[in-house]
Amino acid sequence: MIDLYYWPTPNGHKVTLFLEETGLDYKIHPINIGKGDQFDPAFLKIAPNNRMPAIVDHAPADGGEPVSIFESGAILLYLAEKTGRFISADLRGRVEVLQWLFWQMGGLGPMAGQNHHFGTYAPEKLPYAIKRYVDETNRLYGVLNKRLADRAFVAGSDYSIADMASYPWTVGWERQGQNIDDFPHLKRWQAAIAARPATVRAYELGPKYRSEAPMDDEAKKILFGQTAKVLG
């Protein structure tokens, strides 16, 4: 059994995409990031960066005590190694998966996240910041589109954790100020992933937890006003 500490954000979706693909037994523990669940001391023992997702694997491969993992990329890599799925077994194929997983973690996710923040949530609309992150998101979409011009998936012919990491950060293309038709190979890739039954199941989980009500000022304060003091 895997305990999944989750909220339906792009990073949360990464893990449910994997779990639904593999059929691993898991239980969701909602971490409502708009209400401050991520600062609960019990959660911080699992995820010291006070961010979800995080997991606890109660049946690790070594048969020992439960293993806890935070950071979505680390979780995907752990689960891929645990199951032997969605990462290549050979050296060169593994490198392809890992470099694109790290590309998403270090580039696409943070840049698109700042795009969301300054374009949607920031109390003051700063044209320079908005343009900076919209343009950088556009550049990264271009990198991904070029990569997909001659292959079905990010790391080659096989669907992998590199795709699971990147896909959730591209489905909000319109909100990110992008025109998906400018990126035909990325658009084709998106459609292929969206059609997978596991993807459908993973995204069906979201509405069970997320309210459709707009984020209020208190939630914004919790999410965007964090300093070291919140860790106690």
C-alpha cells in the first residue's frame, strides 16, 4: 500500500498518472494547500519542504520499514524503479528519461508555475514579470515541440515518467498565454496522453477534492506568503 499525500495540481497529477498506469494499491490523503494542510507537523515529517505530493511506501522493495519520499520527480523515479516500468532498463534509454525528467523539474514546472502566479494570482499585474514568464514558457514549449517532432514520446517510442512529469504542466496552455496550434507535435503528444485510460482516471480524481470556488485572499496568503517562520 502506498499513502499518497495529494492535491489536484500539476505536480499532484504526475503521481496519480503513474499510480493509475501501474495499478499499484494506493490511498489518497488530501493536502488542502489553500487551507494550510502542508504545514501540519505530521506532514512535515514526510515532506520537510512543506509541499505536496509526497508518498509513503509501506511495501518497499527491500522489505524493510516504510519509505517516505517527497518531490514529484523523486517520487516518479522511485516508483519507476520499484515497478521496473516507465523507465528504460538500458543505460542510454535511462539517460534519455532522466535528463527530460530533470528538464521538467528544473525548467518547465518552475517557469510555468511563475507564469501562473504572475498572470493569475499576483495582486499587482506586473507587465515585465508576466512577459518574462509567458515568453520563457513559450521557449520551453518550443523545446518540447522540437523534441517530439521525430518521436512519439519525450524519451523515444515508449511512454515514460518524463512524459508523466511534463504533461500536467502543458494542459494549462491557454492559461499560460500559449497557442497550442503553434506547437503541433506537442499538441499531438498531449492528445495521445489524454486518451490513455489511466490519464482519464487520474484527472477524474481532481474534482473530488478541489472546490471550483475562486481562491480567496486567505488561501493566497497561505500559499504565497510563506517564509521560514511557517516551519516553526
